[in-house]
Amino acid sequence: MDVIDKKILASMFACQFSKEEPISNCVKRTNLSESYINERIDAMQKNMMITEHNTLTDFGRSTLHVVLAGGVFDIIHPGHIYTLNAAKALGDVLVVVIATGNTAVRMKKKHPLHSEEQRQELISSLIMVDLCMIGSEGDIFKTVAKVKPDIIALGYDQVHQEKFITDGCKDIGINVRVARLQSPVPEFSSSKIEREYGEALHGI
């Protein structure tokens, strides 16, 4: 399968979680003409990779490696960009899950500066992100069950343990590989940026 077909399938995968029409979204994400995309779609339908309704078949889905990453993403910094690029490099599709406001409070012990919708819009605008979703309240595995990723990428500073993730996925019938990503700029964190900004304001 060539790169263009992979991009179309990746876009269709992302589209199934959004309200956008699959073909128009494919055109937007791949920068290819609609007529050319339709030709490729016809060929993939004949190869039983997508249905007549432009959704992926089990065979089509099996050709993609879907990577799932999550976090609060309240203040975007270089560490986030590196981590998301590294996560995307692990597969064909990068799905990013935004922590809800309540989950963010439990994780960070404080309210985020931005709403979950604002954080979702911000992360969705990043070029390496194929799909950005707001997570489920209280149970991270609800979103995992919905996406069915092949790989779950954890940031260097995320508290989740690999065994907790793999065991939880097995409980819902999903076999995943957990990848712990390393950041070359660990001195960057949203909390540190917010703290230093506050200190700078007080020094004025």
C-alpha cells in the first residue's frame, strides 16, 4: 500500500469519530483533489478495504497502526511538540485524548487555565495530530475501547505505569503495546511555565 492510500485510510479512521463527511475531510487532510481521492476510494472498495459508506472494513483497519496519546495540554511547550511528534512516528494515525477538567484537577491538583474544548481545539490544530478527543470522565479505558489503538504512547512525566495500561486493555479485550517516550527537554513543563510567569508578574 502506498503513502496516499495510507493517508486516505487514516483520514477515514479519524472521520468516524467526527461529524464531518469522510470524503470532504480526506480532501482537506491530504490536499488532494476530490476526483483523485474518489478514484483511490473506488480502488480500495474493490480491494475490500473500505465499505460503500466510506468506512474502514476490518481488513482496512488492520493496515493501520493507530497510536493513542493523552494529557492535559493546558500550556503547549516544546516538550509537548517533541512528544507528539515521537508518538506520531510510532504509527500511521495519532489520536490525542484531552483530559477533562475534573480529570485535570485530579492529575495536577489545580484547575487548568483553558477549558477542555479550548485545549481540544489547540491540539487539533497541530499538524502531527490526526484526531483529538476529550476523554471520558473517570475511566480512561472507555476511550481506549472506542479508539482500539495498537500503541499507547506515554510521556516521560506521565504517572501511568505500563503494566496498569496493558492489564486494563486486556480486561476490555484489546492487545496494545505501551511505549514510554523520552523528552529531550524535560526542563519544560506547563506547571513550571505557569509558576515562572506568575513570579515574573509579581516582580513587575
